[in-house]
Amino acid sequence: MSDNGTDGPIIRDKRRIDPETGLVREVVAAAAASPTDALVTEDAAAQLVDGDLAALEAQLAERTADVQRIQAEYANYRKRVDRDRELVRDQAAASVLAELLTVLDDIDRARDHDELSGGFKSVAETLEATVEKLGLQRYGVAGEPFDPTVHEALTHTEDASVTETTCVAVLQPGYKYAGRVVRPARVAVAAPPS
């Protein structure tokens, strides 16, 4: 037999919040001790709840700011990783395309000597189309103004027929990939007489 005179298990509810009233159990337990203390305790509980409410709102605002800051940091991290991943991909592609430039030069020389025919011509055209599709851009034509950032001058002459420093011949075409110069165009340059 148990202390309260019933046979069976004794269940003690140790939850802090009373599910029926929503108040903290210690306040309810103190209110149940005596009816006169209950009124005083309810007023104290109301003041406690108002004070706790302000403190809880401050904590909530602080936690919300923390979560927003963490979300912003994560978003920035994700953008930075995506940007770095794209940069690495572009650098790898540029490296591979740079290695293919000698093959493209050989194809150009074969085309200049009319040796590009048959199956080799088909392979050459497929290779050129593929590197163009990947983003490799060929540049450099005779007659365009000389730009030292994209041209490499191999010869220099003076010519009265030009008004500014001009590429008069392209000795080797230049290539760009993703806005970067993979190889500068090698050119012969003419400048107006001084």
C-alpha cells in the first residue's frame, strides 16, 4: 500500500509549466498552499511575467539578429564558393585550350599551304568548332589599331599611309577565353613617321 492509501503507481507531474493554466508550476504550487497567499502570488506572477516578457523579447530580438547574421554569412560563403568554383573551372579550361593553340596553328599553316583536305579537313573543322563552342575567341586582323594589352609587336616600321600605330600584318593570331588573353596576337606594326 502506498502513502496516499491507494494501490498502484504514483504519478508525479514534474513539468515546470502547468498545461492547464500555462503558469510556471512553482507559482501555482505556492498559490495552492494558502488562499490568501494565492492573491499575492498571482500579482507577483503577473509582475514576474511582465518583467520576463520584456527580457524574453530582448532575447528573442538578439537571437533573431544572430540567425539573420548567420544566414547572411552563409549566403556570402555560398556565393564566394560558387565564384571560386567558376574561376577554377575557367582557369582549367583556359589551360587546356592554351595547350591546343599549337594544334590550331598547325591547322592554319596546313590551310595556308593547301594541305588541308579529306578526313584531316573534317577533323580540323570539328576541332575549330569545338574550341569556339567552348568559348575560345580568335582575334587579330591586319589594319586594326595596335593595342599593347592584346598585341605583341614583333617588328616595327614607319609608314606615311597610317595615322596611328597600326597592325599591318598578323604573324600569329591571338586568342581570348572568358575575357582573358590566352595568347597575344603577334603582329608587325607600322607607325606614322616622326
